[in-house]
Amino acid sequence: MTITIHRGTHQIGGCVTEYEQDGWRLFVDYGEELAGGPKSGVLKVAGLTHGDLSKSALFITHYHGDHIGCITQLPAELPIYMGEVGCQIQRVVSNYMKSKSPVHQAMLERLEHVRTFKETERLSFGPFQILPLTMDHSAFDAYAFKISAGGMSVFHTGDFRLHGFRSGKYEKMLQTLVGKVDYVVCEGTNVSRPDASSKTERALQQDFETLFRENKGCVVYLSSTNIDRLFSLYHAALRAGRRFYVDEYQKDVMDTVVHSGSIWTRSPLYQYDGFEPKVLSYHKYKENRFFVADSFKEALAKYGYVLIARPGERFDDLLAQIPVDKKVLSMWRGYLKEGSEAYNEALARALEEDFEYLHTSGHCDMQELPKVFAILRPSAIIPIHTDHPAAFERLFGSEWPVVCLHDGETFEPKS
Ligand SMILES: [Zn+2]
Ligand SMILES: [Zn+2]
């Protein structure tokens, strides 16, 4: 089996990896390049974007735009595989977004033909055996793949972390279901922060609960598909005795997880605790505005609230009509960096000057990463999804051989 990283050896967004065996090609991910990051532009890859596709398939690790965002550009006959629940969540997102962006209408149509798999459901494709394993990440139903073919095995990590609610299971899972592999194709997003250890999602939840107890009206801005954070906030709000409000779309996203049947949803984290999140009502006569009823205002005054908001006029208008004690940003701070490509003006406007920042990374920190290598004991590690592969090599190279590739370069293991 050979490994070619078409994109992602020197950048975080838009990774595309190809595994090839006997003329069969298994691709992993086909997403967008990150705003503000380097750009390689449109890819041309035989067996993926054009040419003979009869021995090709694409596997998607998770629904973040930098992994799935460009699948609408691929030929319709290319088979695409994705986790079942992740696919359902993407459908809810695209359905909501389709009126704002035509790409999402195309995405909905493409998702109709996506083949889905479940956690630990072994799949085969040509000479490839694929074992999908869910990893803890800021996307729900995010997968790593153990890929075996021609007597060689690779663990393709996808995006993951070891400080989330679900991370406790990774050690046993890797030991029992994966074990030693020949190579690890490993994400290295946080390589530029080698000494930073990430706050755990549980500790962050505690911080939120304290903030909710101390402040009667809290508004939190976070990614609508950061499922673990959403449910964490929901339970923290209830524990603090506050009511939890979301809009219809956000409730749809949460319901999709609750009713998904994923084995993870056996955890109380993904269950509604008696009181379901309350859904904000729309105004009957004013288009795209929430309705602020007297009874709603009275409930806010009586119980206090935690409200999940998104940047934009609808929420700005609502917040102007209710008492707000704290605004919280619970996602990457880079969106507020004025002048950068990632700058989100609506978010900056919504947050104003005075807000709390409570967030933890969706990616593994470098101090914990060696724990994964110690279980998988690879002959070499190939960094991907990183803007600094040389730093990755400096960090781990003394203990584990690190192979730094360039985009499009093919790695042929010595037999
Ligand atoms: Zn991701
Ligand atoms: Zn990513």
C-alpha cells in the first residue's frame, strides 16, 4: 500500500489523503482550505476528481467543512462513505443553510447518495479493510480509520483530542481494536503550541456552571455543531437552575443526536434531563425576528437563562430586548482578529467589547499525543493537518520516526 497526501502536509484545512493498493484507491476527506490559511487551490487527482473511478472510494472522517466541504465538486459516480450520525447532522446544517448558500443545496443532493457506516462496523473495498472508530472531537461522530491492505496497516487519526468527555475510552479502544500498526497518519493541529495542555471539557463545564450561577442572563456563542459543548452547556445551565434556550435549528441539531441511536447517546450527556431545551419563538408578522412575549421576559427574570446565540441580526435584535448579564465566546478566538481572512464582523459586533472567553481545543495537545503512539507503536508517523510538520518531527522524532511528506508526494514503504 502506498500513501499520498495530496493536500495537508503543510496546512491545517483541506486535507486529502490517498491509499493505493493494486490499482485500487481509497481517499480520505475532501474539504475546504481554511480561511486565513495557505491555499493550494483546486486539486486535480486522477481517480478522485477525474479519470477512471471504478476502483475508487472516498471516506469522510467528519462533517467539519475542512474535511467534507468540497465533496459537491466531485464526480457523481464516486462512492462516498461517512458516519451515519455525522451525515444526519450535516443534513440538518445544509437544510438550514441552503437558502443562504447554494453549495448547501448541492450538499443535500450529494448526501442523498452517501453510504453510511456505524462505529466499529468493518468495511471492505477492493483489497482494503477499513475499521471506523469514533474519536473525541469538536464534531460528533468523528472517525479515525484503521486501513489495512497488502499486509500493511495504517491508523488515520482524523481530527481528535484526548481531553474531551468521551476521551476516557480511547486507550481501551485502541488497545483492543487497533493494536500495533505499521504507520500512523496523524493530525498535528496544535504542534505550534507544544507546551500548552488543553483544559478538559469537564473542567470547562465547571467554569460555565459557576458563571451561570453567578450571572442571571448568559448568552453563549459557539459552533452550532459542537455537540459535546452544546450538551455540556445544557446540563451546566440546568444544574445552575437556569433555563436553556436555543432556536429551532439548534434544537434540531440537538434532537438529531438524542434520537440517533449512536452508542454514545447511552451516556447521560446526550440525554435531556427532564426539561428539554426551550425553543425561541419567531415573530408572526416581522420576518426573521424572534417574538419577545411578556411571559418569556417574566420567565427570564424569574429563573435566569442561558441562551445559545449565533452572530447576526436576528439574535442582535432579540438581545436588545432582554437583560443580558454576560456574553461568552466559546469558539476559536481567531474569528475576532480584525484584518484577518477569518475575521467575523457579525460576531465581533454581537459580542461588543465586554465578554468572557471560555473554550478548549477540539484537537489533541502535543503533551498527550505520545500516549497514542505508545499504544499503536508505528514504524513511522506521517504528520498531516498541520502548518508545521518540521516542529512535529522535532517533538517526536527522537522516539518515533517521523516522515514529513510534501503535498502530492507518494510514500512507498520499504517491504
Ligand atoms: Zn474537525
Ligand atoms: Zn480539520
